[in-house]
Amino acid sequence: MSAKSVDVLVAGGGGFIGGHLVADLRAQGKTVRAVDVKPFDEWYQVHEGVENVQADLSLLDNARAATDGAGEVFMLAADMGGMGFIENNRALCMLSVLTSTHMLQASQENGVERYFYSSSACVYAAEKQTDTAVTALREEDAYPAMPEDGYGWEKLFSERMCRHFAEDFGMVTRVARYHNVYGPEGTWDGGREKAPAAVCRKIAIAAITGDHEIEIWGDGEQTRSFMYIDDCVRGSQMILAGDHAEPINLGSSELVSINQLVDIVEEIAGITCKRNYKLDAPQGVRGRNSDNTRIREVYGWGAVDLAPRGHGAHLRVGLRAGQARPVSEVV
């Protein structure tokens, strides 16, 4: 067992969620090692006072070096993006299983004390997500298994690996199923962006150019819930520190359609756009929402489940919170 040299390793520390998590851990005074496969100039955030490492964690030797001396691990590293990327790059998404497996193996070998795995709502069975008025997904709804092809299967398999490493080796593993995380410093173009960032980009360009016409993938009635990055960072640390060993939802339970998302961003931008619906574009499941019963019971989770102040209230607050820069600088 290695002597502990850093409090926390963030695998995928150069990514959107990883960058915010590293910042929060540093603010708490923790020593942090951030590792990502991307060159440093492609990291979403690079923080001073952190051991920043560029390495491919799909290689076992690199995973062993990264976890050496780490007390806790947040395993966020994965090849992923929005629905357009997921549906068109299933093999690449599946190859993330190498990183997930090698990081577990290396963490076990190096005596990591606690291991967090970021799973996804994409593990849930597609047959339970065929209606826009979807019944919120409970943790049990991942089985019988029929997750999102490619990305969802990799996530579900890696969840099982965490379970079996806990059973066979006594590792303390925790799994959170993320539901649509958004916020500042995230991907907003290039094909990997998710719906909130994509919509914000389109509306921002419309506001700047004066061409108030945008493209919407699908008919805009497909529904999702959206979690602001601050809640994701706080919830992830809460789950890692907690005693609940089974996978658990981490997200907002506020169901919002894509058309309602566009309404909110238009309201913030002060414009109204003509919407051109691209019905043959990737759309994913028809509806998806997080049942937060368990996380409320286990952890008292409530920041994203306050009494609503109008449909899309929490999403509206989150989008406004991300307005740290003028719209011209965002695009």
C-alpha cells in the first residue's frame, strides 16, 4: 500500500465537471492531483497549486501511476458528449471501459480509501423513457437492462465492476448516476455539447447577428431534467463521503422540455426566434427525469427540489448564474 501523497485524485480533471470539482476541492484546502488525457491547452480549467498530469488512463501503467499515493479517487474520465456524439460514436464510448476498469484495478492495488464513479442516467432502460410525460426514473429501473446503446452499456458495466470490487476486495466504492449537468466553462460547440449549452449558443448567435432563426433537434417536446454544476460538485462529494453503497440518482427532478428550455434562454437574451425543427436529428429517449426519493431519504438532498416558482424555475436560476461574461464573449 502506497503512502498517501495527495488527498484526492480527479480522473478527468481537465473536463467540464472535473475542472469545477478540482476548484472546489482546492478551496477546501485539499491536495489534489488532476489527470486528463487531453493536452493542457485543451483542459477546461487548469488550476494552480494542483498536481496537473497529462496521461491516458486507459493504460494500466498510467492508471497505477495516477492512483499511487491518492487517498480518494473521483473517476470522471470518459469519452462522451451530447446526444449527437453518443449516437454517432458508440465504439469510442464503449472503449471508456478500459479507463473505468484499469482505474478500479489500480485503485485497489494502491489502497485507495474511497472510490467514486460517475455513471449516467443513460443506464436506464429505454422502454421506460418513451413518453414526454415520463415517470421519473428510480434506481431500480436500470434493470432489466436495456441502456443507451454504447455509452449507457459502458456505464452500466462499470457500475457492476464497482459493485464486485467492493464485494471481492473490500473497496469502498460509490456510484452516482448523473442527470444532464450544465453550467459555465463547459463544452458549447464542436459536437460534444449538451442541450443547454447548444441552445445558449444558438440564441446568443441569434442575438449578436440579428438573425433570429434557430435549428432545434427533434420536435422540441422531448423532456429532460437539468442539474447545475454546483449541485453536481456538492452532491458528488456528499455521495463519496456517505454510507450508501448502491448506485444513486444525482440530478434535478424538474422536468423541462427542449421547447421550454428555448423559452427560458430567449427570455434571458431578450429575443424571440423562429424555430426550425430537424426531425431526423439525434434525439435520444423521448423523456427522462430523475426520481430523487432515495437521495432525499439517504442524504436529505433538497437543493434542486425546492418548491417550484414557475415551470423551469431552477433551470432559469442556473442559466442566469452562469452569466459571468457578456454574451458576446461566450460565443
